[in-house]
Amino acid sequence: MKKFIFQLLTDPKLYQYILVGGISALVDISLFLILRETIALHYLILATGSFVVATLVNFLLCNHFVFKQQQARSQEARFALTYLVSGVGLCIHHTCLFIAFELLALPMVLSKLFAMGVAFGWNFLSRKHFVFKTA
């Protein structure tokens, strides 16, 4: 376990992904807040919409900046896999969002940030080891 954590923390892709994830997170939270102020829908529906758009931004940035070396899969396969693993990430995200907002009664923005943080780990590891697996 220590070796895994050391390898993870010394992986330059982690820090590149933190930047890409940060940009994607800004898209996610900004769009979520804009939608929340303009559309009267349940917060989980709005969070799904903002998450889908942020996932597209994340894919494009990962594809061009983080995991740009020769890939084992086609761009189309990586795109489909990004949304597949993001579906799991969305479940993690929504579960955390629900727990933080409904059960812990945290403010909505804090709940959203908490949910995004928890889903980050899954998103990075699944992209690195599954979606953008090198040839």
C-alpha cells in the first residue's frame, strides 16, 4: 500500500490531472450554480447536467494534455470509456452530494465541493489505468 501511495504521489500525471480536474471542477460548479439560479429543477438533475458537460471538458483536456502519449485505444473508445467510468463517478458524486446536503445538512455549495472531491480519486485512477491506458 505504501508503494502504491508513493508511486501515485510521485506520478507527474497526478499533478497534470489536478490542473485538468480543477478546470473541469470550475466548469461543473459554475454551470451547476448558474443552472440552480435559472432552472427550477431538483439539484441532483442539475448536478447531472453540469457533470456531463464537465466530463466532456475533462476528456478533451486529458486527451490533449495529460495522457497525450500513444494510446492503446482509439479516441472513440476513450471517449465512450470516459463516460462509462464517469457514470460510476457520477454515482459516487451523487451519493456524497445527497449525504452531505440531506443527511449532514451542509450548505449546497459545500456539499457539491465535497462530492466533487470524493469523486476525484476515482476519476483519476480510472482514467489513468483504464481509459487512457498506454500502448
